[in-house]
Amino acid sequence: MVAEGDLVVLFGRRELDWPGGTFRGFTVPAGKTTRDVAFVYRLHAGRIVERWAIRDDLAMLEQLGAQPTMSRGER
């Protein structure tokens, strides 16, 4: 976690149980996955007034078998 001025940034890895179904146009089978996430919060008067999230959805789709895994050279 990093904070400066009115911004706080949190980075981590999130683990989840995907129940199966459609995600962003892909049919995704059920399974467990982990993905990197980053959250940015903007504060005003001690309260969160904005929140942004960045997630590695491609890694999740690859881990669950909905998208073929690409080698680093293909990315």
C-alpha cells in the first residue's frame, strides 16, 4: 500500500472460486484462480470519493481454460 496526497494505491493478488458461466463474452468453466489486482482510491475529507480497479482478467481466463495460454513472446 502506498499513500501520497489524496491518493492511496493498493496492489495484491486475489484468489477466487469462479462458479462457471459467461465472463466478458467468454464461456468460462468453474474453477479456482488467482489474479493480480491494483486499486486506486482518491480521498476527500477522510472519505473515499473515487475508486479505480485494474485486474489481470486474461490470466484468470487462461487459468480457467477459457483462453489458450500464450507464451511471453506472443504477448
